[in-house]
Amino acid sequence: MENRTDKNSYTILFAIGMVLVVGTLLAFAASFLKPNIDENKRLEKQQNILYAMGVNENDENNANFVSTTDAPELFKKYIEKQLIIQGADVAEDDQAYLIDVKKEQTNAKAGIERKLPLFVGKKDNTLFYIAPIRGKGLWDAVWAYVAMDKNMVIQGVFFDHKGETAGLGANINKRFFMDDFIGEDLKNNGVFKGIAVAKGNADPLNKDKTDNEVDAIAGATITGNGISAMLKSELKLYEPYFETLKN
Amino acid sequence: MGLLSKKDAKLITDPLADNNPITIQVLGICSALAITAELKASLVMAISVLFVLGIGNVVISLMRNIIPSKIRIIVQLIVVAALVIIVDLVLKAFAYELSKTLSVFVGLIITNCIIMGRFEAFALGNGPWKSFLDGIGNALGYGVILIIVGFFRELLGSGTLFGIPVLGDPIAKTGLYSMGYENNGFMIMPPMALIVVGIIIWVQRSRNKALIED
């Protein structure tokens, strides 16, 4: 036994065989499960958008989505219009929520005008404008669905992340952080300013809604800076559209 | 332990205390420091490692006579990576919420030196059943320490357990906070995990002098 497995030829054959077996197995598993995974992601987008406009099952402390079984129906009920904004053109498209924001950002770098999806939701006779945005945290991507009124005052927000540190940056999708954004004005005296995740803003209870700041999470400085940068640069792109709503 | 012979039972109980992978062998420290800021993450990581180490040990043990010794480490690595990817895909397809909680940990499992250590030290030289028990035992030993560290870090650092406030509200100053208690922000930083692990090692060795090295 010792001799056989020590031979170079055996070693090489074993390596090739192993790679083939494992590669086939993984490729098979990935393509077999892909439809399920894609469906889960699609439902999650609907849940996220609904969450931002306040259609959720939050209890006292925790952020809870509507169930995946109810999501498609509620999405139809509450989302009145889905828009694609491209430059000065605004088009309706009921598949706009499937637009890949990451891909659009890459396109924009290559000089192709970016498609900006915007969802118009209506709840209790109030209109919500929900924008999906994406940015960088400490380790990987962070993204958000931001629900605003027509004056760009935030009405609700859902943050998520790919791989921020558990217990620190990962807490951006907890209510104590997300709820702070509700009521914050993205503008300051009519000029777009964004909202900064600020350390030491002396307002931990977040009572001042016009300071363009929310209280940061301790130990998550870079994630917080990423959120600030994302809100500022991405939501600014939507400003021209909101200007047209004033007329 | 009627099901297991005395020797087999030892494979499970040994790593829980006197041969603990973290406090005695000092393996798997990186993940123990990185993810123990909250109890839930510690628990999830412990279960993930339990699963991967249990199955991985069996797979390696079954292959132990055909693995060429020159490339055994890379073969072990492929087995762990393949297992982890499959687990990740299955979770994404059927338990999406859970897979999001796991996100970072999946990658961390591959780099956990306890797994490679058990493959190399045990599974390559023992049968599948013994290897399975050894894997479970070591993963439990690892998990216990993770959960202890996570418990203290979340309690003292954030005043919560599993995300539920247990000491009152630090901002509205209720419960313990009304008496002037403050969360220790340093507890949620990785250095404090090292210190907590150090304290566990200290306690363990002062109770059992046989563990003290010269």
C-alpha cells in the first residue's frame, strides 16, 4: 500500500480524479439549486422594499419581514408604480425591482448612462418613493432600500450587508440603527446633503431630525463611513427626479 | 454512555475539558476571537463546525488508505472546501434566512485549524466511526468555549443575550443602568476575546494542575 500511493503517477492521477469528482459534484449542486436560490433572492428584494415603506412584522425589538408566502401579493398591493429613471427619461416597468444595482454601477463607470430604479408605494394614502442603493462597507458590499417622501425626508430604511463583522458592523440591519434614520431630512435648507453616520454627534437618542446625522455604532467606524458615503453619492442621483415632483 | 464503549466515550469527553482544542491545544483561536462578540454568532459557528468536522472526519477516514501522502494536506483542504460550499448552497436554497446569518462564518470554517488538525492527527489513522466521534467531540469542545466567551462578551459588552436586552436599556437608563452601570465597549473588541480565553485557560489549569506545562 505504501509504495503504491507514494508513486508520482498515482499522486497525479489521484489529484486529477479528485478535482474531476469534486468539480462535477459542486457544478451539479450549484446548477441544481440555482432556481431555488434565485427565487429566494427575488422574494427577499420584495420583502426589503416592503420593509422600507413600513410594511413589515416588526415586534418591539426585532426587524421582521412579511413572510415569503405573502410577499408577492403584498408587493402587488402596496407598490403602485415601478420606475426606471435614465437621465431625463422616466419609464414604467413592473420588473424594475429586478435591476441589478451593482451592474448598473459598473455600467456607469464604463460611460453607459445608469438606470435608476425607483418604486412608488402607497400606504394609508401616503406615497413612498423607495430607492435601492449599494456601497462599500469594511469587508464587502453594503446596500439599502431607502423610502422617502417627495421632499426627500426619509420615511423608512432597510440596510443589509454581505460580510460585515458580526456584533459590530453587522448590526446595521438591526432596528436600533435603522429606526434612527426615520424622519431624517436628506436635504439641509433645500440643498442635498445626505445623512452622515456620525460619532460624537451628542444626539444618541436622535431627537434632532434636521442635523443630517445619526448616531454611529461603536466599533463599526468603517461600515458607518461606508453607509454615509453610499447615502450621499447614490441618493444624490435621484435628486433631479424629486425636483420634478415639485411642479 | 451505554451506547459507547469507554474508549469511544473518551473520544467525545476528552476534548470537552482536558484536551480542549482551544484552551489546551490552542487551535482555532482566530475564529474564536473574531466572531464571539455575540452569543448567537458563537452558537451558529459552533453548530457549523460540528457539522463540517463530523462529516469531514468520516470522509477523510474513508479515504485514508488511498490518499497519496505527498498531497494529503491539499486533499483535506478540498474536502473541507467542498463540504462547506455544498452546505452553503443547500442553505441558500432551502433556509435562506439562516444562510444570511451564516454568511461570513462559512468562509471562516475552511480556515479553522481545528478541522485540518483533526483530519491530519486523527482521521488519517483511524476508522470512520472513531473519527466521527473524535470530530463531534472536538467540535463540541470548541463550541463550548465559543459559547462561554460569546456569553460574557455580549452580556458585558452590549448588555444583551441573543440580542435581547437583559440588563435594561443603556440609553433610557433603566434596569441596572439606572444604578450607574455602563456597558464595557471594550468587550466587543477582539482583544477582550483573547483575554476572556486567557481567563478560561487560567481557571482550567488552576483546577487541574496536571495540565500545566513546564
